Amino acid sequence: MDLQLQNKLVLVTGSTAGIGKAAAEAFLAEGARVIVNGRTEEKVQSVVDELSKHGTVHGIAADLSNREQSRTLIEKTKQIGELDILVNNMGFFEVKEFADVSDEEWLEYFEVNVLSAVRLCRAFLPNMLKRNAGRILNLASEAGIKPLPQMIPYSMTKTSLISLSRGLAEMTKGTKNVTVNSVLPGPTWTEGVANYMKGAAAAENTDLDAFVKDYFKVNEPTSLIQRYAKPEEVASTIVYLASEKAAAINGSAQRVEGGIIRSI
């Protein structure tokens, strides 16, 4: 299927690993030009070097929880060209008791997971509306609909991204070719999750494969796939929603969570 993404300029934030990196590679496979982003110049350049064999890749190092660095990324992106597709993927999570999360940590969650996306949407959506062309995809989570008690701040920010996406989609009404959607991955086997699970399994002196299998039985019994998703599986949904083939999908919260959310 030709997704008609040749030469489109795509910015994927937080794309030096995990879902973001998989999305960057999937866009390149469709002939798009991709801007990868991470916090350090060294890591960004390493991914640019790795992915360049697949197509045209630019790298911009910036911590998007920082207002000034966000402004720098926006300016550098505009120097490269008019942005066609924005994928707000940057975010973080931590397993922590609700009562132990400080005000400062709550504010950090908001800065990293929410305001980073708000700033970029505010910078690029107006021109997309003016051109009557563009896609914005905000990476939320199944936790945005089914909040996790061990990750309440993370869950709250993902709910915020779903609401942000729907509100921005309302601004596209009548444009015909500008869409804003959120994507809701479920548990996905990224580097961060792998490291967490390895540590948790070691702490309980349990085989990793058995620990992961038991994790779904105990913690995610409603999952229909009973396994972690692969970053590539989430990336394929992101790329499709960004394509011309998905122009009629707007304002949606697209689930890629293996059926964890039990609803019609």
C-alpha cells in the first residue's frame, strides 16, 4: 500500500529509542524525510548515523521540557522546511506510590509529558491550518483511559494528551486535510521497560521470561494478546494515521493496547 508519504517532512520527538525510533524508521521506509530528536547531541547523532542508510535524516538535540530548548528545536525545524507531520512521542514514566510523589515531580511530569507537546502543537498547527495540510499525532497510553495506581502522575498526563488531541482536532473542522489524533499504546517492550523488568525479575530472583508472563496474568489480565507489543507494531499505526490514506480519521484516540481496555 502506498501511503503517499514520499518527501514529507516528519518530526518525531523522543526518537532515539523505543517507539519513537521505530516510528522514525517506519517513516523513512515510506520515503519521508525525518527529524529525530533526543536530549543529547551524542545520542541523536548516533541514531542519525544508524538510520541514514534508510533515507534522509536530520537530528536536533533538545530537552523539550525546557522552554528555550523547545524554541530552538522549533526554529531549527523551520530552517529545514515546512513540517508536514508532527509526532509528539517524548515522555517518561516511573513506578511510585502516589503518596511519595512530590509537587516537584508532578510538575516535571507535566513539563515533560504535556507541555512539550503543547509547545510544538502551538508552533506548527497554525501553519498546517493555513496550508490545509498536516498531521499531528500525540502519543498517549492505555493508562490515559485506564489509570494505573502505581503510575498515577503518568496516567494523568496521558489523559491530558488525549484531551489535548481532541481539542486541537476540533480546530481542524472543515479543513479536509489537517488531522490531530492520539495514539494509545499498551505495554510495549522498549529499552526502558526491558531494563525495568530485568531489574524487577532479578530482585525477586525469578527467570525473566516467567516474570514477564506472570506480569500479564497478575497485572494485565484483560490483555487479549497477553504479551508486550513490539515498538514496530505501534509505529505502523502511527505511520498509517499520518498518511493520506487516513485523512478521514480525525479526533480519535486510536488504541494499540492489545485489548487491555475492556469496552466496546
